[in-house]
Amino acid sequence: MGKKAVKATRKFAASGQLKKVIQARKKHQEIRKKVERRKGKGAASGKDKGKDKEIKGHGGEEDEEDEIEMEEQDAGGKFKGMSVDDFLGGGFMAGSDEEEEDDGVDDASDLDDNDEEEGSEDEVSDNESFADVDNLDEDGEAHLFELSKLAEKDPEFYKYLQENDRELLQFNPDAVEEISMSDDEMDEGGEEEKAPVLTLEVVRRWSKALLEHRSLRALRKLLIAFRAAVHMNEEDQVLAWTIDSSKVYNKLVTTALKFTPVVLEHHCPLKELPNGKFKPPAQTPKFKALQKLILSYFHNVIHLLGQLTDTSLIQLAVSESSKLVPYVVGSRKAVKAYLKACLDLWSSAEDNVRIAAFLAIRRLAASTDESVMNLVLKNTYLTLVRSCKSTNAHNLPSINLMKNSASEIYTTDHATAYQHAFGYIRQLAILLRNSMRLKNKEAYKQVYNWQYVHCVDFWSIVLARACDREARIERGGEESELRALMYPLVQVTLGAIKLIPTSRSYPLHLHLSRSLLHLTRHTRIYVPLAPCLFPILLSTLSAASKPKASTLRPLDFETTIRAPQQYLKTRVYNEGLAEETTFLLAEYLSSEPVHASVAFPEVIVPLVMMLRKAVKGSKEGKEGKWKAKEAGLVKALVERIEESARWVEGKRKNVGFAPGKPAEVERWEEGVNVEETPLGKYVKVQRKTREKRRKLVEKARDGEDEILED
């Protein structure tokens, strides 16, 4: 104990307060000697000398060591049974922070699921960095206690001080340092004293200490105040500070969010791996002592996210808290709570907050712990599925943002993602199989809904991103583990298209065809998509019936999977189907797996023959004039297809290899730029026209003065 007392004395002396205390007591001595000489009372003088020795005993280094040592012993029991909330609420500040290092390190072990609750009664331990936090407050309180006892021990000397040195009697320890709250705020009667009001000046002092010295002492005080800000409107909460100003609240929250990661990175650096993943900080004594403080702060941030309404502050809280993920990844409770909060924002907030939440989720997925990765993948997909039960023009951009961002997480670790993708694609296959077996209305609803469509589209995006040619080059030519799932996904999608071949289900067929088209364009895998589009296109050219006139507005095929009953057999619906199907067929034929093929002129022969026959049939009879627009669209597409066929024939005319040399054939196909072909140029113009029309529709929907043009 003597060795530790000396160490405590050194720390106390280094803070500059020991010298001040000794000087103040020497001043008392000199004043008392003057009073004794003035009164000339020898006997009283001898008696006072005994008292001087009693008072002076606290000023010497040896007695000072004993005093600090006794305070350490008394403070050791105050931390037992204290929860994390009490710890951050300032309950530890009544005792000294100079704990025994060996005990502190042993008690601050790793947190698991059983002992990470905020109300757990674990012993709070601090390391050397926290040792001098409250020395000023403790010394000031001791000195104030001595002054209060002086009136009883030596009333004459106390009277002299009242007349000549009133400032000494009015000594205020709170003037030396900011007010610290402790468990001793409760008086003997059990009544709670009012917490002091937090000011901007106090927050600025903490900020300065954090910036200049990376002070853990200032960080602890800041986080205590931050907890008070988070829970200030809740009942049954013992808080260390009272916050009565919005400026102070914003300054405190902003300071805590921005400076906490900086200070922790300084004291507990992280290790980034070459593959982008991270390892938690090493289990050093300092990190172990800080773990519970970090966890409590992290839970306060999660609690704060559910209260904030300011978008910029929410974005700041999410982005800054994501930097602390490596420090809490060992706590499953904290990871689950934080992931849930981020997923809620990712699925419902504004776009900038969604992006910040997604980056935080991706930060969680970058952990080297595989269980955390599995947790992120599973909950991300389930959140996406729950968010797309209904689709309209207002939430479709948000759903597309979610699908694209979630696909990025699923392509960070292909081996882990394969297990999840396999199970979820299998679920889609089971739903399709049940529908094909039962063949009733309820079974069909399991497939013909927005969730099924978005799930197919999501997995098409994931596989397209994972098996893309550029992604494969980045992996050194190695094939992705997810490539094996392409065939089952294509089979499930084609089966869903063929499930209900009615005109009312054509919008859903177009959605699924777009998903397959996206997959084939990025992976350069041939998918027989033409048989799915031809029935829709031929039905619009059929001269069997005259389309009904209607005043209905054009159907939005992007937000419709089942045509309303009133649209069936109407001219507006027929023309819309022809336009959408023609464009998708042109996109498909201009894709690299089809158009870049050396056999493109032979592949399109049956397609051209069927389209020409359908166009010719639509012009026959009295109903032909009502199909003029549909026939014109198909005729223009046929002309572009034939021009592209002639372009490919001219390009392959001078080749010097036979079809039996696949390596030469593949090399020739890689040199074909489909955008330079007549069909490629046609599709490029169609894309620009459709994009312009889409923007005009969005402006009109938002109430802007725009004229919609065909």
C-alpha cells in the first residue's frame, strides 16, 4: 500500500494542487503565530502549537500519502454494485479515481450477452488515464471541511479570519473546476438536489481539453452530460446536468458525436486489414477499462436516434457513431440494437439519412466476425422485403435505392452471401411450386405480388454485380461463388412469367423480364427472353377485336403489376403494352449475348418472320386502322434489326476462322461494340426519349409547371 500511496501522491503533486494546499496551510500557520504573539499567551501558544501540528500533519508529504491512501481504501467499495447508468451519471465521482490497477484490469473483462445489460451490477474500474479526474474536487472538499471545523476548534482564530481574510473562509471548490455530480447528491432525508445548469462555457472547456490533450477526463465529463441530454425528458432518471437551452443541447450533442471517436482513436487505435475489414482494438488494460463507458455511450446514441427530428443531426449521429462500431462489435446486444436503428432509418428516412445509415450498416458488415456479417445480411434482406409490400410512384425510388445498396453489402463476401442467397432463392422456388400445384387464387397471390417481384429483381442485381466481367477481373479472373445461383434464379423467374399467361398479368411479366434483362446484360449469359415477350407483343397486334375507346390516362407500367379491370381491351392499354414490349425486345436483341454473337443474322430470322407476319395481320380487316400505332412501332423495330443483321454480316465477311474454333469466335465477339450498330443506336435514342418523359412526369407530379409532350 505504501508504494501505491507514493504513486498517488506523485499524481496529486503533478496536478499542481499539492503545492497550493501546502502554501495555504502555511499561510494559516503564520497568521496564527502572529495572533499568538500579539496576545502573548504562552500557555495558549503551546496549546495552539499542538493544534498546528494536527493541522500541519495534513500538509506534509508523508501524512498526505496516508490521507490519500485511506481515501483510496474507502472509495474501493463505492464502485461495487454500481450500474453503467450510475457510472455515467456521476455516481463514481464521490470517490477517488486512483484504483488499484491490477484489480481494475481484471474486472474490466470482455462483455458478452449475459453481462452487457445497462442495469448489470458490475464493478466499475478506471485505468491510469482516469486516475486524476476528481483530485481537484476531492482536495477542495477536504479543505472546505477543515475550514468548517475551525470555528469549533479555535473560535478566536476563526473570528480573526472573518475580520482579515474572509476570502479564505468563502473558499468554493467548484470555482476551481466544473461541478461534478455524484451519488452523494442524495441527502440523508432522501431528497434529490437540483442538478446544475449546463452552460456553453463548460462545453467549450471540455472541447478544448479534448482537442488539445485528448483528455479522457474531459471525455468522461462530456459523456455524462451527453447522457443527461439524451434522457432529460424522461421520468425516474437521475441526471448530472440540467439543460435548459437549445443552443447548449445542440452544442453538447454535436461535440459528443464528433469528438468521442477522435479521442478513442487516439487512445485505442484500430487496425484496418488490406481487404477492407477491421479488427477490434487489442485487449489492452486501457481498452478494457473504457469498454463499459463506450457501450453506455453507444446505447445513448441509439436512444438518441429515436428522438431526433432534425435531418442533419440524425445524419451526423449515424455517420459519427459508425466510427465506434469496432469498439462495440464484441457486444451482441449493442450490435443488434444499432443495426435495428440503422435499418429503420435506411428503410424510412430521407435519402441523405438513408445513405448514412447504409454506410453504417456496411461498416458493421466489415467486421472480421462472421456472425456479425450473417446478422447484417439476414436483417438487411428482411427489412427490404418488409419495405416493398406496396409500390407506388412515391416510394419506388426509395425501394430501388435500398435494392442497389443492399446488393453492395451482399457482394462484399461472396462465400457468406451464398448461404443466404441460396436459401432465399429456394424460398421463391417453393412459393412458385406451390402455386403451380394448387392453381387457386390464394396460391397465385403468393407469387403475383410486389414482394416476389422485388425479390427476384434484387437477386438479379446481386448476381449481376457479383458476376460482372469487371468484378471478375478485379478478383484476378476467379469466378464468384454466387455464379452457381444464376441458373435456378432464371428458371424460377421464367416459371413465374408462365404461371398466368393472361393480359391482366402482362405488367408483371414485363417486370420480371426487366430483371432477367439486367442480369444478362451484365453477366453476358444468354437467357431465352424472346419467348416471354413475343406473346405480349403479338397480342397487341391481333386483329381479332377492336380496342375500346377510353378516357383513362396511360397506365404507369413501372408501378403496376396487375392491370385494373377497366383498362382491359382498351386502346390506351394496348398501345402502352406495345410500346413497353417493343422497347424491351429491342433492349434484349441489342444486348451483348445476342447482338455481339457472330451468329446474330441467323438468330433473328425466325423473330423477324413472326413480327412481319403479325404486322401484316394487324392491317387486315376493318380493325386494322385501330392498330396503326402498334404496327408502326413493330415495323420500325424490324427495320433496325435487319440493318444490324447486315452490319454483322459485313463485319464477319473477312474472318479467317471456322465455327469450330471457339477461342477465335470469342475473341471476335469481344471486339463488337453493340452501341455502334443500327439497333444499338436506335435503343440509345429510345432510352433518352423515355428518360426525358419520365422527368417531365415527375415534375408534373411534384406540381411544377411543365407541359407533358409525347
